[in-house]
Amino acid sequence: MSALASAKHPYIEALLQGAEAPASGLGWLNERRAAALERANALAVPTMREEDWRFTDIRPLTKVQFHRAEERAHPSMAEISGYIVPEATVHLVFVDGVFARELSANSGLPYGVIVAPLRTALQSHAAVIEPHLACHARFRDEVFIALNTCHLRDGAFVWIAKNQQCPTPVQLLFVSTQHEVAAHPRVLVVAEAGAECTLIEDYVSLGETVHFTNAVTEIAVGENAGVQHVKLQREARTAFHIAACAAALAKDARYASHTVTLGARISRNSLNVAQEGEGAQIRIDGLTLVSGRQLADTHTLMDHARPHGRSEQLHKCIVGDAAHAVFNGKIMVRAGAQLTDSAQESRNLLLSDKAHVDTKPQLEIFADDVKCSHGATVGQLDQEQVFYLRSRGLATEHARALLTYAFGAEVVDRIPVPSLVEQLERAVMRETKAGVQL
């Protein structure tokens, strides 16, 4: 691989330390990592002068010199058991970016369902992985995806073979424990034709450490297959979290994304969904709940490239104190993607005079027989509703907290894992009580 000294930006050069691992026995993987390293060397850290980053200042991230995790004992099962979803009898745990076998459980799966560390899967299922890994999440113009691909060593691989169904939700739990550590988790999910699975991608912190998570997830949904994807980001409010997810859908595929953002000092979540086959159905839900001085940025791209696609998107932000939320959602309907039906809604609730939301829904339509809509609202709690609840005996703070909770619960209740819904409802209630200002 090329030398790191040619990096365009000194901070990128620092993050690339340790990326030049020994070459693997897979030529295609070596080529992709080398290409990503070349692009990372050529790209700079995004600034607010760039259109896609104009609301998101990540300079605080560049002031911390992150390093790779040190080898040390992993936390005990007792320390992470509260994060394990009971329904997810299959779960892989990664600590500071490294697979923790003693904390994971992935046995008892039926034939045709594989949940394994990516490092192991590359030895046994390279033929399945090659058409997808580093192919859907494109790193040419995205420096953080390029950085993740350079560091591509450990990660998770989920494969559901043709017409198979994963009998349990699969949880991928990424735990951060060390201070000033950068981790680059990678996830690849391949659901072949007629397959079904539910994936929970969960990021947590043990302690208020300053750390950086740079995650990339790629999901390939085959013909008439279905994937339910739940992504939770509940890291420490001293952390930094940048994530990209790219999903590719074949004919009649079904994909549902449920994203909940609660943690991190600065976070950015990018979701690109490509409808590559006719008749695909997509549901994208998102909830951002931030307070203090948090900044949470969500970018989505729904790319309808084939006819008869249907997508619905609802993203909600609850912003308290002096926090800042960003939503940039784009629907693209390409020429020839006739009879597309796509809708997007951005709804935002401000809990204080200093809270701030920037929302930018977009439509780009190059076909003439489509049904598309988008909308955005930003406001505060309805004082008439608060008065109504007060007239029924609730204190003002309880009335405001209940209305705020109900605003976010609409998204949480759609998550297809009951115990996770209960857990998140309690978290939202705690946050809304703490964040409401009288």
C-alpha cells in the first residue's frame, strides 16, 4: 500500500496510522483496501464550506488525537448484559472495534444462516462477500468511508441464504471502553432471494470516555427478500460518532430502517438506499433526541432507479437546551423509474429557545408518472394541549414531558423488537423529563 506521508490533511494522516496491515490472501480485498487508502490520502476533513456539511462543524473531532485500542481485558458479561436484547439469542459483541468471542453467542443457527466475525467469514465465504464488500458504500468522495475501508480487519458478516429465515433477531453490539480510541466497525449483511432477517446494530459506551466510532454498514437485499434494520446510537455524550449505511435492493425486495440517535457529542448518520430492482418497498424511520450541546446530523438518500418503487420516510427530532439537530433528506427518481410512490416527512420539536434545527427535504424527479411528496415542520409544544392536560390534573412539567414523549414514541413503537421498544420508551421518557424546560 502507498505511504501515509502523502496524506492531504495531517489529521487524516494521524487516523491512517495502523491502516497498513499485512496483505491478506485475497487479491480483490487487497486492491479495495489499497484504493481506499489512496482516496483517504487524497481527501481532506469536511468543513462547513461544503454543501453536505454546511450545518455540521466537526472541528472538535479534529482536536483530539485518537489512536488504536490497547490490548486489555474485555468487560465482563455483567457489565454489558443490560444492553443485550433478550430476543436476540444470536449476538456478536465488539469491544473498541475488536471481536469479543467470550461475550458473543452465535451457535444453533439453522443451515443457510451465518452470523460470524468478518475476519473468519472471509476465509470460508469469500465468494459470497466479494460482490458486496466495499461495493455499496462508495469511498471515492467520502473520507470517513475510505478510512473505514483502509482499516478493514474486523467486523460482522450476516448471510441468509436463498429462501431461508433467521429465527431470531441478530444483535451486533459495539462497546467502547477506552479513552481517545478510534474504532472502525464494518458490517456486511447479505439476504439472498426470498430470505428474511432482523438486524439490531447497537453502539454503546461504558463510561464517559472521549472516543471516535467510524462505522460503515452495507446491506444487500435480494429478490423478494426482507430486512428489518434497527440502528441505535446511545454512546457517551463525550464521544464522536460518524456512520454510513448503504442498502441495495433487488426486485420486490423489502427494507425497513429504524434509527434512534441519543448519544455522542457530535454524530452524523448517513443512509443511502438504492432501489436497483422493480417493485421494491422501503420504510425509513428516524428519531433524534439531543440536549445539552449535542449536535446530531442525519443525511438520507432514497434513490429510485427502477419502476414501481414505494418508499415512506418519517424523521423526527426532539431538541432541548442548546443542542443542534440537522436533517437532510433527498429523494431521487431517475429517468425510467415510472410509477414511483415516495413520501418524506421531517417533523421537529424544539424544547427551548436556544435549541436549533436545520431541515432540508429535497426532491429530484426525472420521470413524469410518479407520486412524490415531502414536508417539514419545526415548532414547540402546543400550549393548548399542555393546558388540556393541566386541566386534567397533571403538573405543567409532567404535561410537557408526556407530550414530548408521545411525539417520539410514534417512531419507537414501529421497531419490531418488543423488549427494545420498552427499553427505548423508558429512555425517551427519562430524556424528555430531563430536557423539558419550564
